[in-house]
Amino acid sequence: MKSKKLNIPLALSLFLVIVSCGNNEQKQATAEAPPAPFPVAQIQPKTVTGYQEYPTTIEGIVNSGVRAKTSGYIQNVLVDEGEKVRKGQVLFKLETQSLNQDAGAAEARINVAQVEVDKLIPLVEKNIISPVQLETAKANLAQAKANYSSIAASIGYATVKSPVDGYVGAIKFREGSLVSPSDPTPLTTVSDISKVYAFFSLNEKQYLDFLQKAEGKNLEEKLANFPDVQLILANGSTYSEKGKIQTSSGQINQNTGTVSFRAIFDNPNQLLTNGNSGKIQIPTVYENAIVIPQGATYEQQGNIMVFKLTENNKASSTLLKIKANIENLYVVESGLDSKDKIVVSGVGKLKNDMTIAPQEVSFDSIVKPIKPLFQ
């Protein structure tokens, strides 16, 4: 019995020695584990261009509604939709049969009035009748001529001509349609689309940013100095011609809270026409800016963070203030400078003040996908 009691303390001592040795070995192994490698890059300032997009509608520089100046039935439609026409070219002809009859009657009244005047002239010269009678006859002759001129003008109006050079739009009326000057819908629209206008709007904040960033003493100078803009078409492609902002209303619409702008684009191939839609891209150039790939950052409570390499190869969590978001880049307003190195990937595995084994990589290599943004 005594020998069994003596073995219990001995076994316990041996167990504690073994456990202690195991812990020491584990601590030693942990202490000796090398820091994990992470790629880091030296910040290099870049000049990048960002774009803000605004919905736009397209119109030709001239859009002239063609309307009938007299009532009548359309006798002939002499053009087709989309056809290029010249100023003064005949587009429609209205039926003029009744007008021709009226013109004949009016011409006859002129002849009668002229005969009356001719008859009275010698009688007045011989003092046989009062000059008042002659003046009355002359007035009747003038009225007859005016009536004929009005009818003749209506006959002329029955030939509807293009008011401008351009392209014929949709033709709303065809042969046999009764038209009149009071019709709310024009016969067609002739548009000059050698150049086109792109109309878009900025809200109040965007407009103030525009005024503050554009060079010039007044709105006219700011518009003149503003860089060219791009047009993104409805199919997502970029229009080949650059545009220029021409005018702005300069006033905030109380109903919409926006300020309207108009840009102009050359349209040599008539690719654009009335009613096209798209997006205006307004460029903003950030010169020698601190830019980093978004993949090198992470979010913490709504803030953009990055790990900056500090002394002793420690990764220090740093809060960034972002100026702009361009493609997969952040343009940094504060939090980094050109002397800093940042961890460019694997940030989800890092903790603040964690020691790492930095692996130097080229800054250009981590921003290669957005190289076209650089100037």
C-alpha cells in the first residue's frame, strides 16, 4: 500500500515536466516563425483624368418646323423622310383649284375697277363730275388689287418649300390630308445636323464646383477655357468627335434645381440626329496626384483605410481622405505622400502594427490596368 502512494507524486512531477517542456517548445517555435511576406510599393504621384457623366439629348443646330401657310389638301409630297434638301426646295404642294377660281374672279374685279377709273378721269378733267367720285373709284381699284394679291399669295403658299438646308424628318401628313396654318403639328421638320447640340444639366453643387475649378474671371471665360468634352453614345461607344461647351443658362431652375448647359459637336458623317441620347463626359485632371489602387485599401466603419509600411517593417493602419474615385483608383487628398510605401494586396490578413516581410514591387505594375488614365 505504501509503495503505491509514493508513486503518485512521482507520476505527477513527471507529467508537469513534460507539459512544461511542451509549452516551451511551442513558444520557441512561435517566436522563431518568420514574418509573413506582403507586396509593398513606393507611392509615385501621377497625373490622371477622371470623368463625370451627365445624361444628354441631341438636336441639330437648326430644327425648322415646316408648316402650311394656307389651308388646303395636300396634292403632292415631293420628298421622303431622311432626304437631304436645300433651302427653297419644294417639299409639298397643296391643291389650289378653288384658289385659282378666286384669283380669276379677283382679276376680273380689278379690270372692272380699272375701267371705272379710266372712264372718270376725263370727266373730272372737264369738271363734269366731282373729283371725289374719281378718288372713290381709285380706292375701289386699290382694294381689288389687294384682294387679288392676297389670293395670289395663298396660291404661292400652296407650294411649301424648305426654309433651310438640312435633312427631312418624319412626315406627319400625306396626300389627301387637309392641313392649315393652325395645325399644332408641322408637316415635317428640316434639321441641319452638320453640327449637333448636346443639352445636359448640372445640379447646384456640381455647378458651383464647375465655377470654382474652371479658369476665367466670368462665366464666358470659364466656358471658353474649359477642356473639350466627350459624348458616350446610347450603345456605350465613345463618339469620335470631341465637343465644346458653348453656353450655360447661368441660372438655377427653381423647379428642377439644375443649371442647363449646351455643348456642340461636329457631325461629319451624320451619325447623330435629332432625338439621340447619351452621356456627356466632363473631364477633371488631377496633376501629380497621390493615387492608389482600390485593391490596396479596406473599409472600416465607412472609412477608407490603407496599411502603410513604417519603421521595423510594421504595417500601420492609416485613414485616407479620398478626393476622387477613377476606375479602380482612389485619388488621395490626405493620409499619404510620395515618401510612403503601402501594402498593395492581402490587406485582409493584416492587423495594425503587425510585422511583415515586405516584398518590393513596381508601382506601375499595380496600376497597369488603368494605364490609359495617365498623361
